[in-house]
Amino acid sequence: MNPQELLRNAHIDKSSFVPLYIQLRDIIKDLINTGDLKPGDQIPSENELSSAFNISRMTVRQASQELLREGYINIRRGEGTFVNSVPHTQMLLKLEGFSTEMAKLGYRSHSRVLDVEKIEAFESYEMAYSGLSKQPGEPIIRIRRVRYVEDTPFALESSYLSLRTGAGLMEPRLADDVSIYNYIENDLHIRLSRADHTIQPGLADKNIADLLEIETGSPILKLRGTTFSMNNEPIEYLEGIYRGDKYELKVVITK
């Protein structure tokens, strides 16, 4: 079956809140991930996709740019667009701020700061101290935020920073729309390089359920890990709790 026939079986829902270019991107990604579109296969042209789904060429171009950025396709000038023949790895999580990543997916997001405080209780925050390579008695900064997408609470995140890194976020009170990653890279000129995270399932207790507006006992995903600078210095230790009904973790394994 050629690509045009495969795409003929796909459907874009124009009544959905998911942007049209995201839907088209995901249709093509799924065809590639399942092997229906193989490395070297040519993707239908902008005109063909625009006509097939009754969408604008600009929408098709946005979807193509997303696929290109994620390594699924390559564009040969004068020839067309092809499924990438170079094996690629889709990252489970990207080293980008929450707002940046949601914006790239086409969603409107914002945060609500719960509290920003300096803590020195090593026994209560031993994992954060370990993640930041700090010793008992050294103060560290904790920033707790609820993350929203389209006005729905999606996640509860606690960011831990050294006093040197986080002091500038304490006074005046951290604004809800401030990006910690942008502050670290643009204001402090610390370039981030990688993050080591672990993820495990769990169930929401009453406090978490109230903040995320879900039922107590609802499934959640719990993330813990450290983000490092280019010099391999631990910069942020993150504890995230994500709604199980809103997040899915997708792993693509290629040989």
C-alpha cells in the first residue's frame, strides 16, 4: 500500500481541541512508528496532504516542521519529503521547560506558584540534598508549582536549587509565569546539558488529589531526577507528580 492509500484511511477531527497540525503530525508519526511508512518512503506533497485532509498548506508545513525537528523526516530540495533513513531515538522527556514544550505541542499553559522557601532540613529532604550534591546544614531553595494546560491542572512540580542558583528567585516573590530554565540559562548564564530521571507509577493522596483536581487514589506518575550543566554540575533536583489520565509515556525503540 502506498503512502497516499495509507493516509486515505486517516482522519483529522476538526472539532477537537488538538491543533490540526499536531493531529497530522501524529498521523504520520504513527505510520512511521508502526512500519507502515518505511525509511526512504516519500511523504505526499503539501498540496496532496492539504487536499486529502481539507486543511491549509500552512498547517501541513507546521506538521512537517515538527516531524523534521523530531528527526522523523528529511526534505530533499527539488525532490520532496522522505521518511528519515537514519535511525532516530524519540526522547522520553526533553530538556525543556514545561511551558516551552507545551507551546511546541500547540497548547496554552501556565503555572501557579504554591511557595518558594529556603530549607535546611536534611533529614526531610535527603534525596534533594543528594541530587544536588549538598551537605547537611547547607540551605537549598524549594519552589513548588502547579502546572496547568488549557486551565486544567496537569502536574505538581517541586524544583530544588542550591542557594547560589535559586536566591534570585526568592525576592521579589517568584511570578507564576517565570521559567526557571530560562532564568538559569539566560540570567545566570549556566548552560544545561542533560537530566537523569526515574519515573514510577503511584496513587494520589488527598493533598495531591486536591491540587490536581482528581479523585483520591487516582493514578499518577512520579518523576525524580537531577538536571546537570555542561560542566556536569547538578543544577536542579526535580520531583514531579503528573496526572495519569493526562500523561502517557511513549518509548520508541529502533534497531
